[in-house]
Amino acid sequence: MRIAVNTRLLLRGKLEGIGWFTLETLKRMTQNHPEHDFIFIFDRPYHRDFIFSDNVTPVVIGPQARHPLLFYIWFEWRIPQVLKKYKADLFLSPDGYLSLRTRVPQLAVIHDINFFHRPDDLPWLIAKYYNYFFPKFAQIAKRIATVSFYSKEDITRSFKVDYDKIDVVYDGIN
């Protein structure tokens, strides 16, 4: 199987919660499953430390997605191009962002939906983007992973997603 992965949060020296989750999960997945090919999709030059095994092919595409307009360009235009070019069987997104413009099955990891309950805690445009797109991402995802049963129930209730479509994968210690 060829699995394309959104690895834009793997930033050397700048890993935060989702970045650490991405690193620890992908390191184990790639090393424990040499029978699969992984396409790591970065939005900027990457560090070789993030290429965990021989079954990983790194791809860098622009623009650097750090603003809602750039999120849109990256996920709705650039990601479908990469998925098609590399003939991906699955798109895995550890930060929950998906593409509405591809037929490739997608798996989103949605850690929580605080943005839905507290949009005023975010810059206006980011809150608008999240609250417009993430319910759509949850609907189109083949599967969703989240980090707690509370988040699973919250996503089910708030985004009207089938409870059985969501798997709980707990955060670990790094």
C-alpha cells in the first residue's frame, strides 16, 4: 500500500503536541511496516532525521501552509496533485486537515475541537476556516482517529459523525 502523509508539522527543533504525535506515530509505523511505502509531504525543506526508514519518500510542495488561504491552496490544490502523481492509496493527516478535492480515501487525526466551542480564542480568519472546513473533513474522512473518548463523543455530537467511524488512539509519552 502507498500511504501519503501530511508531515508539515515535522519541524526540527520546533515540535509541539501534534508534531510530537506525528513523529512518534510515523516513526513506529514506517519501521514496523516495511511492506508499505510512505510518501511524506512537507511544506518546506525537511530534516533527514524525519526520514525514519527506507520505505519513506519525502516530497516538498509549496506554499508553506501557515495561513487559512495557504491551507486552502496546499490541501485543496497541491495535495490532490501529489496524491495523483504518486498513486497514493490513502492520505493520512495527523493534524486533521484533509482535501475535499480528491477521491483517495483519507484518515484524519482530529485531536480535539476546541475551536468549535471557543472560536473567540483564535484569530478570526483561522476560527472561520476551522469551523467551515473541519466538519466537512470529518464527513469525508474514511476514518477518524482522536486522542480520547471525550473527543470521540464531542466530534460525534458536534459534527454529526457516526460514532463507529472514530477510533481512539491515546497520546503517549515521548
